[in-house]
Amino acid sequence: MPDIQELPLLKSAKREALTALGIWLAATIYSLGYCFQNGYGRAPESLTYVLGFPDWVFWGIVVPWGVCTIVASIFAFWFMKDEDLPESGQ
Amino acid sequence: MANNQPMLAATDISNPGYSVLFALLLFIGASVWLGTLAQKAMEKKEFLKGFFLGNRGLGAWALALTATVQSGGTFMGFPALVYSHGWIVLLWIGSYMVVPLLSFAVVGKRLAQLSRMTDSFTVPDLLRERFADPRVGLVSSIMIITFMSFTMFAQFKAGATIMKHAWPGSGVLALSEDYEPTAAEKAESKNATDVNSNKSASKPIDRKYYVGLIVFTVTVVGYTLIGGFLASVWTDLFQSVMMVIGVTILVCLAVPMAGGLEQATKTAIANTSSDIAFGPGYSTIGREFLTPGLALSMFFIWIFGGFVSPASMVRVMAAESTEVMRKSICLLSCYNCLIYIPLVMTCIAARTMLPHLDKPDEVIPRMSMLVTEGLPLGAFISGLILAAPFGAIMASVSCFILVISSGLVQDIYVRFLHPAATEAQVRRATNVSMVSVGLIAVLANLDPPQYLQALVVLSASGGGAAFTIPVLMACYWRRTTAAGMLAGMLVGFCFYFGLSAAGWLQNWAAAAPEGSSFARSVIDVLGPDPKIGVPGLFRPYYIFGIDPMVWSLVVSAIAGIGTSLVTKPPAEEHVSRFFDVAVVK
């Protein structure tokens, strides 16, 4: 007696889509939050530099950019699941 | 075009001699060569799938570096923004930190699966089969063809203009467009809204432009016609690699010449004001470039305009396997790091070396000539850097031609006009449609429409507004009905269009002469110019300071989900075909 189940690819694709959207949300909240706090309406004299970048650019954009690149690689190599794609037309 | 302003840089770099022309010819030659290789690669297989989808055999490099189609704007419009507004532009483009992940992880696998299940190779074809409703296919097809045509026509003009300026002695610096009195302000406005930058002409056009237009069109249509999808992807890959090499050379030379990055920022502050190191950005005309609301909007626009753009959906459908997608996420993430942050650093350094450019669009061409001066092969290197936008434009045009003509051939000709067409007829239809697309593009650009750029922005963001929610629904929600899809697409787009039109009206009213009662009542309803974002005629209307695209996504979701829920559920056995598998116990 065949049992009807959700396609395996659909299951993993849903999980990955939600995770990716979660990563986007986290990056957006952190990056915008940090930059709004520290990059807007600030006294010019208080600006310091990290590796040549203005401090808020470094901590608010460059660092999360690096983190996202690492997270994306981890996602790609350890989290995302390979699935068989059907032959065309099946 | 005569360079009639005083030279700003120390050296005379208005005439790079033959190096740029040589580099352009190199790009053209390489593209044609790749086209013939591609033709060999697809010869044996079924024509349509081979020509428009490369037999679903894209590898990781090809997928990664071509999926988020770069255009000339990456090398022209974006650097101009950094030069004009400073460090804040890195926040403007900041969501590119997650674009690679979202491009492949949200709908990639599922689209690849659905397109194979339905045996379709265009997006409208896929949607049509998924809902067993020709209306869904037809509406999405018309929308995609229309949106892409506007964007493509604009790119033709940019390509022709670059060719024109590449002639030795024509003052190559105005890589972007003809000079206008208020070019700095206009350039800022037009480039900002969409990185796919191009401008409307307002000057008489000379013969070199026509020669450029013809050469450009013949080349691009030619190699796309020969090699199809693979030719387009391979030339795109080629220019992406050239681009990263160019950017790396530039940043390595420019930053030390400006005395290091910290010194460059300090000099930039001294040459402009402290605004260049903070939000909302430096501006000479009292307009706030990136308010928090607009910064938030950009984190939506780049993401949701990206993964549903027809060009990137088609590439995902052509991916060889899910493994290829995984590798592409990693490759593209690293690639983006190497492009955007260094470009910003270079343009900040440009405020030291070229402190007061009248035309910010010229920042990359000027910098590349300045920093390679005196190097062995310096002229050649700067030629290559200058040719990179041209390569990018060729690559995106050839991709657009393909998507448009695949739409015309498959979604219109085969589906509606001549379902029993033989392979030879389909092949002829393909050739005819591609040549006609080229011809129409030439005709449209003989006298380029004044307000092309508005249509480009409208098409790119409007496409995202129209397709994001419906595509997600088609992929993951069983209950989605054909009516829900139509509602999501049409309402999303119309809402976007409405807010853009409201902005144009508001802008017109703000500039209208005193005493016009209609203009006054428009201002009464819509409020005065909020003085945010980019200047220009085609600024959209911002509700609460947020870009229309974000609102359109919300409205599209309400319309799509709501309509699906009130219409009759789709037949279970039809949905089951795409969602379920029978497991024998």
C-alpha cells in the first residue's frame, strides 16, 4: 500500500529557505541597528578608525559581511542538503 | 566630445590612445570565440533546451558568477555614488553580504525541481504548468518581456556610448554619457535608483554613436545567435573574472597612493565635510542620501529584486545539480567581498587623488588611468579596466535577448500560435525573434527616449514587486490558486507603479510654476518633496520614508494569499504531482 509523503527535496528546501531568511533578518537587524546607532548624527571628532575604516563602517558592515560569508559557506557545505533532481519531464 | 573643462588630475589623461579600443576589441573577440565554443557544446542535443537552457548543465563557477547579473552600473553608477556620498554607500549596498545565500537557498532547489518536473525552460512556462492555467503563463510572459525590453534598450545605448568614446581622441573619460550642464546632479539621481545605470540623451548624437550602436548590436546579437544560452553565460563569466582582476589591481594601487585608507578618509573629510564619513551621506544639494528608512528599504530591494529576477531564475533552472548550487553560494559570497568593499575603498581614495570631479561617473576610468600611469603595460591595464563595463553590458544584453526571445518563441509562438511547430520552424522562429529584438533595439536607440531611465528603474524594481511573493507561493504553498498568482503579480506591480507615478507627479508639482492650482492641490495631498534619496525627476513617492518596493511586497502578499483563500482550491491530484511522492511501505 503506497503511502503519500511530501517530496524529500521540498522538505529540505523549506528548511533551508527559512534558515536563509532568518540569516538575512539577523544580518539586517544587526547591521542597520549598529549603523543607525553609531553612524548617524555623531560628533565628527569622536570618529576612530579600525584598519583604516571608520569604526562604525568596520563593526557595522565589514565585520558582519565577513561573518555572513563564513556563515554562507558553512550553510553551503554542512547545512544544505543535496537532493536528486528529476529527469526533465518526470 | 571635446573635454571642455579644466583638467582636474595632474596628468593629461583625456586621451588613452588605442589601449581602450584594443581592450574592447579583445572583449568582442573573446565573446565571439566563446559563442562558437558554446555552439559546439550544445550541437547534439534537442534544440530549444540546448539553446535556451544549455541542457541544464551549468557548473558552479558559471552559476555563481553570472546568477546575479552585473551590469555596466557596477563599474559606473555605483562608484559615482560612493564618490558623491562617501562611506554610507557601503551600507546602501550592505545587503549584498547575504544576497548570494538568498539567491540560491530560498527558491533555487525548488525551482530547479519544478522546472524539470514540468519540462519547462522559461519561467512563464513553468508557472503555466504548475497551475495548469495558460493565463498565468501569458501574464507573466508579457510582464517579463516588457520589463526586460526596457532594461535591455537602455543597455544598448550604454554599450553604443562606450564604443563611441573608445575611439582614440574622443575623450574617453565620459564613459557614461554625454556631458550636460548639471551632469553631476543628474548622474547622481539617475545612477542611484538602479545600478543598471544609463541615461537619457538630451544632446544631438553624432555619427560615432551610430557606428558604436551597430558594432555593438551586431556583436552581441551575433554571438548570442551562434551560441545561445551557453555563449551568454560564458561571456558573463569571462567579464566577471576580468572585473575582479580590475578591481583588485585598482584597490591595491589606489589606497597606498592616497596614503592608506585612514588617511584617505581624513583627506576626504578635509576636501568635503565630515558628512562623507557618516550617514546619511555627503551631499552638496542638501538632500539626505540614505535616511534610515531608505537604508532599510535597500536591505529589501537588493534581496527581493534579486532572486526572482527572470535572468537569475533561468540560471537556477539551468543548474546541473543541487551540489552546484551549494558551491555557488560559497563562490559568490567570496566574489562579492572582493568586489564591493574594494570598490568603495578605491572611490574613497579618489577623493584624495581627484578631489573635485565634476562628473562622478568618471571616477573609475580616471582612477584607473591615474594609478596605472608609469607602470609597465599601464595603458593596457587601464584599457582592460575601462573595458570591463563594456563587457558587463554585453553580457547582460545577451542574457536579456535570450530571455526575451525564449519568451517570444516558447511562451507565445509555440504555446499559442503554432503548437505543432517542427524543430526547424522553431529554430527559424528563434533566429527571427532574436534578430528582430536587435533591430527594434537599434531603432529605439536611434533617437533614445528621454525618460528611458525611469522605465528601467520601474522594470527592475517593479519586476521584484510583481514576482517575489507569487514565486514563493508557487514553490511552497499547496493552496495557491491560479487566481491568487494573477492577483499577486498584477497587484504587486500596479501598486509599485502607482507609488512611482505619485512620486513623478509630486516632483512635477514641486517644480511647477507658482499659481498652478492643480500643482498646489497635488502638493496638498502628497506633501512637499521630502528631500531624501536621490534627486531627479523620477523619484518615487515614499510612504513613511520607505521605498515603494517594500510596500508593494506587502500588498502583493495580501492580494495573492487573500485571493487564493477565497477562490476554489486547486485539484488535489494536480497539486500532488508537484508536492508529494508515493512511498511503498
